[in-house]
Amino acid sequence: MTALLANGVKDSTEVWYRVRFRRFLDAYGDRNVRDMTLDDVRAYLVAIRGEDVSPYTRHGWVRAVRKLFKWLYEERKINDDFHRKIPLPKLPPAVPKGIAREDAIKMLEGCGGSPAGKRDKAIMLFFLDTGCRVGGLCDLKFEDLDLLHKRGQLLEKGDRTRIVMFGPRTSRALEEWLQVRPYPDNEFVFTSLSGDSPTNPNLVIQMLRRVKKRVGVSGRVNPHAYRHAFAREYLLNGGDLATLSQILGHSSLAVTKQYYAVFTMEELREKHTAFSPVRNLPETI
């Protein structure tokens, strides 16, 4: 764990691995890991195959073990690179995780005209218009918001900065919130209503849950659901994968494709109908 932190991973990533190592340590905690063989690890893989857990939990257990033995090999603590022979379990086909369009509309309509409603509406539109992460939204400072050119500079995952753009509707919502926010001298754009402090991810999540309950929405409404919705709608509306990947701040197209370019069969049917080359063939054929 110390090596992970020394390499610059976030505390949350270190906790992720620590939790998933626990299952392996329960099975082999009394063994010297340097003396373990590929057969030992394979026996562990067989044992966890029978566990009554989700495919994602099992995938995380194996991923953590692969990371452990890769690190041991790279640090020359073991001589064999058998982490390469530890296969990751297959995950079920991905399903769309974005907030549904009709649910997003209900959520916006349920905000109302109070200061809290104006703030909540601005937050929802900013999510939906930029595809930003909740941490970037909460850390957005007034000095990094350019309403004239409709863009903002965010500090997000891995302490990386990136520019996000938004449209006139989001810009108007931001202006309406800034006119009524109770602490105008606070350096952060989105603040608490009960104290002179910036909002935080937990407060945003709780706000979305409250509005969800109030308007009777049953689907996903968490901050990342808005990010997924932005990505899916961007592609469904004709945007390309390369620019989407850059907008979302991904390090590669593969990440964007795997986690965000996920559509229902009906959505794929509509895209096929619109763009199939056969559609434009002469009627005489």
C-alpha cells in the first residue's frame, strides 16, 4: 500500500486495493507471498469462483492479486512474472448508466425558483452540459469560470486541469444562481446555503436524491449518471468519439469507448436506420 501512495495514487485508490486484498489475505495471510507459486494463485481463483458475489466484486479481487504480483516482480521480490498468466474474469455486457432524458427533464423542472432551486438547476445543467465529475464541479472557483466565453477550468481526477464548455442555457442558469447565492464573496461557484463554505460531493449527491424523491424519478440520478448521459447524448446526436474523449478528459479512446459508448438495441437501431449506406442507394436497385 505504501508503494501505491508513493507512486502518487489517490487515497481512494489505495483504499480500493486494500479492501480487495483482504479476501486474498484471508486465504493466504499466513504464507510468505514471495514463496507463492502460480498454482497457489490458481487455487485461489478456483476458490473465489464459487463465492456468491457479483461479477464485479470477483473481478476486483482478481485485479488486485494481479497488481500485487506484478509489483512483486517489478520490484525484484519474486523472479517469475506469472501475473501475466492470471486472467481477469469476464464481466457481463455493459448497460447504459446515464440518467434518462425524461428523468433529467423532471429533475430540472422540480428545482423551482428559490435560491436552492436556482443552485440545484445550475448544478444539474452544468453536469449535463459539460460531462464533468462531481469533484471538478465542487472545486470550481469563480476566477476559473468564464461566463462570457461559456467555459470553465476544472481540477479533476489526478489533480489534472481541463477546460469544459457549456451553452447559453447553462450560462443563464449559472448567472441566475450567482445573483442570489448568499455568500457572494466566497471564491467557489457552488456554495452551501447554510454556511459560507463550498459545496462537496456528498451534499450534491444528497441534493440529487432529494429532488429525485420529490419528482418521483426511479432511475439513476447520481453525478456520474449525468456524465454518462452527456457522453451518450453527445454520440447519439452525431458527435465523434475522439472529441468526446478529449472533452471528458480521458487518457485514451479505449476508456471512452468501453465505459461511455454504451447504447440500447433501440438506440443502435435508430443510428443504423439513419446512417446505413444501404439507406442512400438508388431506389431502382
